[in-house]
Amino acid sequence: MIEVKGLVKNFGSKRAVDGVSLTVRKGDILGFLGPNGAGKSTTMKMITGFLRPDAGSACVDGIDVAVDPVGVKCRVGYLPENAPAYPEMTVEEFLGFIAEVRGYRGAEHRARVDRAVGLTHLGPVRKQTLETLSKGYKQRVGFAQALLHDPPTLVLDEPTDGLDPNQKNEVRTLIKSMASEKAVILSTHILEEVEAICNRVIIISRGRVVVDETPAELQARQPSARLDEIFRSLTQTDQ
């Protein structure tokens, strides 16, 4: 579903992403890890068509993002870090706007909004403006817009950021329940999240992939160590 080959992105003299390659198949929940500034968000923005790579390629569902970025956006649900929104809109108005942008009208429009609200448990705040919501609810609104068009791929940048423990479990359960029919890239700094729902792990350090294996294989590198200790040992040059 997602195939990335040799992605490179420079910002001035800084190489933020340096030859990243990865493949995500339907049924995969890929935990995408790395220290702050390692290139995770930049890689995700290139996969979803929000940044153009300086070299390399990214294809989603067989479509090259450089050739048809709109076609890729139709097939991706993207939750960026600090997802932008219109603070004066209510939750219902914002999701309705997203549904309209996605091309839905009439009964289908209402059904898509209702489904997204239900999946992310936004019913109690449906009529509230986004500026009045807690950080956790704002994050759920961002997740709802990513799910609204039921895309075959999800690219989620810190989807449980700001949620309380119960809300985190709800979101993880939702992601896991959808994984059999989707390809998911999940950026997170919460290693227990990787253990809970991911079947693959990629660790990026200084813009390069240093690990691409299962959580069990990652743990087997140092069987007596915690995952956070293994992570630090693999990325210590970024500290």
C-alpha cells in the first residue's frame, strides 16, 4: 500500500531525511520512531504529498505522490502533528467542511460525519467550537477528519498525544480494529504503544533508517533491557 524508496529532503544546508526506504502492506501497523528532529514528520509529509522530496519516490496504492498528489490524498487519512483546524467552527461544522472538501453531499455527507463522530466518541462535544475543546478532544477531531473518507491507508503523527489513559486505549483499539483492512504508519514516542499495537518498528536517526524489524526482534537485541533503553542505545548519536 505504501512504498518509499530513497527519500531525501534538505532544508538549506541541513539534510532532514537521508535516503529513507520503507514498505507498508495492508494489515501492517508500522511504529515509526525516532528522537525529535530525526526526520519522522518530514518523511510523513512527503509520503502524504504535503512536501515534495528532493530525491527518491513515494507511492501510495500504486500512485506516485510526485505525479498525482491529489490522487494520493484521496487514499490517505493523514493526522499531522498539531493538526490545523478552524477554531471558530463547531466539531460538526468542521467535519462537515472536510466531508464537503472530500466531495460528499446530501445523505452521504451526513453519514460520513456521523460515522467519524461515532468512531472517535465526539458526540458530547459535537456542537462545541474547536477553540473551547481540551487538547484531547482537539486531537480526536483531527483523528476523525483522517478517518472520515475511510481511506485504505492511515498516516498518523502522534495520534494519542494529549489523551488520557482511557482515551489512549480507545484510540489504540480503534486503530487495531481497522488494521486488517488498512496500512497504518503510526509515529509515536510512547514505546508501550509500539508494544500494544504495532507489528513492525522502524527507527530513524539523523534522517536514516537504523532499524526495520518486528517489536520482538527489536527486544531480542537486548533481551534483558527495556524498549526505551534499546531505543536510546540505537539513537544516542542524536542526543
